[in-house]
Amino acid sequence: MSNPNKPVAAIIGGSKVSDKVLLLENLIKKVDSLFIGGAMAHSFLIHVNNMQVGKSLVEKDEKTLKACYNVIETAKKHNVKI
């Protein structure tokens, strides 16, 4: 992971953004594309894209909202597709 052959993609899933925010921010510095799946994707869809996900599991607290935006902004800064 210190010097990967490009292009590099990562797929991360799970239920809580708050548990993986540091991982996401570190991966963004090493990958070209980051795929976010599972219930974590719901938090991004609601907080960043203002989409509805029905009764799906979502972290709705302010800390998660900030984390989602920070991940998106860091990705833009490093030219990473999410």
C-alpha cells in the first residue's frame, strides 16, 4: 500500500461511517476510486446528496454529517472518485 501500481480502487462497506472515517481518509490518499457500500453508503446519500433511503440504517448525528462532508472534500482535493 505504500507505493501501489495505479489505478487503484478500494471497496469499503459496513454500517457506521464513524467507525471507519480514519480509514476512509487514509485510503483516499492512496486510491483513484473509492466505492462505499453497505449502510455507510446510506449516510453519504442522506448527508451529502440529500437523498431518501427509506427505513435503512443511517447515522444521523452531526459528527457523522461532518465526517461525510470531510471525506467528500478530501476526495475532491486528491482527485478521487467516490
